Amino acid sequence: MAMSDTLGDMLTRIRNAQAARHGSVVVPASKLRGNVLDVLKREGYIRGYFASETRGGMAEFTVELKYQEGAPVIREISRVSKPGRRVYSGIKDLQKVYGGLGITNQ
């Protein structure tokens, strides 16, 4: 069965792994997921990630999660624009949250 929201799946895996206090989580690799992980690393939300290949030849990313004083650095992570409900916003419409460390349009 093909997955229609691969980015949402990655965010859910990260959310669940941090709730379970795991040190890392494995997600299937794609160019889009790699770009999102680049942003999360650059902004300091994850320690890093690296690519590897499974026995079946499929690529995957191992995401190293980040904690500060025992609490997950990512307090909340969700997908706003979904395949069944696209949300478009201009840059001026986006609000700064958490002192500019994250943005949301809600």
C-alpha cells in the first residue's frame, strides 16, 4: 500500500520517538525528507541525521533526536498543509512563535 503523506509520516515518527524518549528514529529517505531534516538540523531541533541503505537497497535516514535537560527540544510538530487540504500563506501572514524558533499560521 502506497503512502500518500510521506512527510506527515516522518513527523509522526519523530513525535512518537521523542514521546518514548528514544535517542534516534529511522525514516525512509527521500529528497523532500532530507531537505526538511536539513532545516531541522540547521535550526537546532535535531542533533543530526545520516543516510544508510537497507538490505533491500532502500535508502533510509537515521535521525538523531535532541533533548535539553531531559525534555525533547521539539515541543510540538505537526503538518498544516496536507495532501487532502492544502494551505497557502504569504510570508506576511505567518506568525512567529517560541521567540522566532518556529512559525505557524494558526
